[in-house]
Amino acid sequence: MLSKKTKYAINALVYIAKNKNEQPISVSRISEDQHIPLKFLESILTELKNSRILNSTKGKYGGYSLNGTPESIDMAKVMRLFDGAIALLPCVSENFYLRCEECFDEETCGIRQIAMEIRNETVKRLKAATLTDIIKREEKLKK
Amino acid sequence: MLSKKTKYAINALVYIAKNKNEQPISVSRISEDQHIPLKFLESILTELKNSRILNSTKGKYGGYSLNGTPESIDMAKVMRLFDGAIALLPCVSENFYLRCEECFDEETCGIRQIAMEIRNETVKRLKAATLTDIIKREEKLKK
DNA sequence: TTTATATCCTATTAATTTGGTAGGATTAGT
DNA sequence: ACTAATCCTACCAAATTAATAGGATATAAA
């Protein structure tokens, strides 16, 4: 399951991407439009900024804008930032590898192999899910 | 991520499946062999029994045995029992559907569609991961 | 230079989930 | 009766998740 943080983050990013020709967008505006608790959203956007997914400008008329193109920001990136590993088992995680404690021999573990296949498939799809892709899908669904 | 409960459950089930020609297998034996805390395992096996995945026989020489064939028990079933939904979003869960609170219109939600595709793929693979399949994979990997 | 409106920073808290224990009642084979 | 097993109810501790509080700092415009 995605955490609320990740969902909020993706919603906020999509929102910013949709309005990216405008000025930087303020936390309070996103908070109201997307019904995300203000202070919570603030901390989320700070994290996104710290990991260089967003830019920020301070002061009046300031706010947040995408750092890269909407094609360069995908769900895998956001999930990993807020929820950590995507894999079902830590021992098959690309970015957050940990040995499974209860596992005797990693190399011959049956469920590990399955978890690895699922991770490959899932990561592939999450990486394809860029902001652009998400917005395109929404437009198609609206017809 | 799979919870420890799910991992313990799968390990225990695989263990029982491997020794299924023997008498029913006791919690304490599985606990020792698989390094799973006794009382915790007890509660896990009780849940597996309540949902008819295991049979139990009480009293001396009692213990647990598979209720169905090892082909009929798969990871999807076990995961759903202990961790709930497999899907990344509650609104695409087959067995634990819940409306996404922050979502305005489910029908036109871009990330929902992505989550649905991932769920389909993941569930397919988890259902294929029966006890038999897991054991076969382990045997292959051991060579 | 004041004011309005932003982000930034540090800390704290509340709620939920996860992982695990404790202690005894009940059942059944020898 | 004894032994070894499941069953049952309750409890607890640690970790994670979801937020809130309160102010410091920066910036554009009046």
C-alpha cells in the first residue's frame, strides 16, 4: 500500500505539473485545492525539494515548481523517497537491500525469486508512470 | 513489504508441506526449526486454521497439517490473510476495496489505472506461487 | 520601511500497526 | 494420571505513520 504521504506527494506533483506555466505554486493553494492538511503537505514538499524533485522560491509570490521535466519524475522515485523499498522482501530491494533475518540461504530461497520477479515488473511500471503519463491517462479517461 | 507474520506463515506452510507424509507437526517443532517465536507462531497457525488453510489435531502427538493440497495454497491467499490488500491503492483492491479519501473522481484517476495494472500482474504471480511452486524453485536453485 | 505572504526549521504529539508475551483452560494418546 | 499438544483471552512494547504547533526567515509590492 502506498502511504498517504506518497499519495499526497504524487497528487501535489501532478497538480504542479498541470499548472507549470504559471508562477510557482504555494503550499496553501495546493493544500486547499487537493484537500491535503497544510502543515503535513509543507513537510512533504520540503522533502521533495531536499531530494531535488522540486524547486522552491521564498517570499511573496513564492512557492514550488518542478525541478526537472514532468517526464523525468515518476512514481518509483516518489515511492522510494517516502515509503522506502518497492520490493516485497528487503533482500530483493535495489535501493534498500537488507538481508532477511529469518532466511537461512538467500541464494536458494523460493519466495525470494518470486519477490524478485514481482519487483522487476512493478518497478518497470512505476518508472513508466511519469507525471506526463499520469496526466495523459487522466485526459484519456475523461473522454 | 511482506510483514513478518506473512513471512513466518509462508515458511511454516512450506515446512509443513515438505513433511506432510509425517504426522501432524507441532508448533514447537516448527518454532525451533524455523526460528520463529513460539507464541507468535502459535497465533499465526491459529489464524491459518481459522481460515481453513490448516487442519489441527489436539492432544498428544497432535499438531497442524495442510487442509488442501500444496497446489491449492498460494502466497496471495496468505498475504491477504495477514497483510490485507495486495494492491497499492485501496480503491483497486479486489478483496479489501475502499474508496480513496483524497480522490475526487475514481473513474478518471491516473494513478488508479497504474495501480490496477500492477495489481493484476502481482496477483497473477502470487497466485502462481503455490507451496509446490516454492518448493520446486528451491530444489532447482539448490542444484 | 512596513506589510503581506511565502518558505524554512525544530519540536512535539496522536493514532495505528506490528511484533511479541503471559498464563492458563482444554483435549487426547499412552 | 501424565504428558504433550492446541485453544483462548488478554495484554504490552516498539515502531511507524499522520499529523500539529510555533515561530524564524526571506522577498515582492505598497
